Amino acid sequence: MTRITVAKGDGIGPEIMDATLEIILAAGAQIQMDEIQVGEQVYLSGNTSGISEASWDIIRRNKIFLKAPITTPQGGGYKSLNVTTRKFLGLYSNVRPCRSLHPFVTTKHPVMDIVIIRENEEDLYAGIEHQQTDEVVQCLKLISRPGCEKIVRYAFEYAKQQNRKKVTCFTKDNIMKQTDGLFHQVFDEIAQEYPEIENEHWIIDIGAAKMADTPEAFDVIVMPNLYGDVLSDVAAQITGSVGLAGSANIGEECSMFEAIHGSAPRRAGQNVANPSGLLQGAIMMLNHIGQTEVAEKVQNAWLKTLEDGIHTYDIYNEATSKQKVGTREFAQAVIANLGQKPVILTPVSYANNAALNLPKYQRKPAKNKELVGVDVFVHWAGTDPNALAAQVQKIQTGDVALSMITNRGIKVWPEGFKETFCTDHWRCRFKPTQRASMTKDNIIELLKNALEQGIDTIKTENLYSFDGKAAYSLGQGQ
């Protein structure tokens, strides 16, 4: 018997959670439940995180969290509970199977069967943003080696467990050579440990186009957080319906399972919502806690129900559907099919799935880190980079000199183009004049001189080399 935490959420959440629990309990799920309240009412009570401390305690004690969709109020500084939960509990892997249900659910891709594995904790979803000048705001993209290693290894272990043949990596490392470059590098390293599984890398833009056009070319796809968020919804939609997709959020200690769709408040209380997305999340939960026979029984009964043409309004099609039903009636139809298997759709078998081998991250030996320069970011309302350079050169010292100015990443000094449009946000790069490295005292001196010259410095970024290799980007056009 496994004790889990359940949150019925907002909008259609309570209806689809009741239907989901009814189905898995009828199938023999050995679970006990602690229910907590999260979402809109908690937000509106003044808790900007949408969850109480007592609820956190229950989730952390039980380790397994089945959550229905919630509503996050607009404005007011309310934080996404999904993002918060993933980060606080270390749920580093988001898993979304996207399988075609042709011909019973309309799709242009009848043989599609892919799994999107998305890094869940970092990237731009660190949510670290600042307004720095009147015209420019920034969002920091954070990619770590531990984050890359954990998600890439999970992708290969998942492929191994599920008898998948290929793992594909999507990045944009032709542009973001440091962040996405690290993700691609780690992918190549770990792929060597799984010679029996094919591996490949695609640039995200053409890879996304290929996936939308020819999804059968892919099997398991692993990618950083933002790309994975976008493409997992695209994959679910082209499979047939976002409303049919569930997801697992897996961590080293805790895991969360949910539907990928929202709370749909306009459909609440009408007994029309499709519980399939949350049911798919619950099936993934049953597999995760080792109740694979129950998971297999529920999944095959669900497939049989779809095959029988018993559909909720969102997937009902007069050409292929036989009966339009509500939330409760759909659940009863699935329960009636427990023990049966689909005939046209491929039945599932989870019985022989071995547990995933997910060793904890081992930190690598530290590299030789050397300070080799500094970028000083300046708020300046002028438009002529040459004029700014003349002013900024007044703060350089005998040891450190201005080497480049960029605007939105584009080199505008020296030898910039007058056609380049500039904002009020400038990156001024300083490098040592007589030696390869510099000290932090040099940076302090630069900032002190800038203060005396009335130059508005808004931040600095130290430039490092690791084991003699530059670990920072060049200016575009440099």
C-alpha cells in the first residue's frame, strides 16, 4: 500500500480527479490518499505561492503527488505552483509520452509515438529577470552540468527501460555556444555509455519543424526546459489532443504526476471534461510506484474505451465516435472495460519493465579557473558608440583597457556599422593590457573610476578561462 498526496485543483480539476481515482481504485490500485488544497483559493487567501506549509509537509512525507490542474490568478506577483513544486522538490525530469490513437482520435500523424523528456529546473525558467535600463530587461539562462547530466542520463535510461531505439537531443548551440553548448556536450558524453541506443542531435528550429511534419522520425527527444515546454505541447496537440496527455515530473526523492492541460474554468461543473490527461498521469504514477499490473490494466481499458468510440465532447467525431459521454460516464466505461484489451490499437505491456538506474550526480574535479577580463554594462542614452568609447576609455587603467563595446550582443565598437540600431544598454569589455589574467582589484578600480566619471554602471560579468579555454561569448561580428 502506497500513501500518496492528492490535490483536486481548480476548474474541472475536482471532476477529473474524482473520475481518475474511481478508475484506478476499481482496477485495484493499492493506495491511500491524503488530500490537500492548492491553487486559486490558497492564492486569493493571501498566499502568493498557492500552497501552505502544512501541504508541503504532506507532499514531502508521502513523496508521490497526484495533482489536478490549478488556476493561477493574473497579476499580483503570484508564482506558478508547477514551477515552484518542480524546483523545491528537485523534480528535474518532465516526461510526456505522445502516442497517436488513430483512427479513433483525429490526427495527421497516425504512426506517431514519441516521448518528450524535458529538463525541469533551470534554463530561462530560473525566472531571474531584471530591468536594467529604460529600454532593456534581461532574463538569465542558467544551464548547469549537474542539470544536463541528470536529464540526459534519465532520457537514455528511460529509452533502455521502455525498449526505445533512439534518443535525440535538441539545442540551439550554434548561437548559445556556452549554455546550449554544454547541454549538447554532455549529451554526446553520456550517449557513449549506451552504444545499443542510437543518438543524434538537431538544432531546435529545424528539429521542431521536422517533429511537427514527420514525428515518426523520432523516438525519445531530450532538451532544455523552454524548448521542452513548447515542443511537448506541440507534440501532444499533433498527436490528437492536448487534453489526452499526462506528464510525470520525476526527482531523486519525490515525484509529481498531472495532466498537461489547464483548469478550463469555463467547463467546470458541467460533467463534460475529459479525464484522460490526468488518468494518463495516474497511470505513469502507478508504473513509478511499482504497481505495473494495475497501470497496464487501466491503460488497456482506456485504449479499449477509445476504440469502442465512447468519447467526451473534445474528441467526439461523428465519423469515428459512437457515443458522446460526460466525465462520469467516460469513467464508468473505462471501469467496465477493465481486464480487456484493444484490438486495433496496440495494447501495452508493462510487466517486464525494470527499474531505472539513476545514480546520483558525481561532481567532477575542479578546473583551473582564471579571471581574464570583465564586461561592464552601462546605461547610456546616447546613440554614437564612438562617443561612448571615448568616455569609457577614461576609466581604464594602465593594467586594463577597453577592447570592445556591444549593444544587444552586436559589436558596435571598434569598427561598428552606423546602420546598427542601438538601445540604451551597452556592454563594455575590458581586457588586461600586459598579461593574460587580471585581478578583482582591477574591477573595483574600474567601477570606482566609472563612479567618478559619472558613468552609470548597472552590472558586471567576470570573464573566465577554464583550463586555458575561454568560457564566455564573443560579440556578434567579432
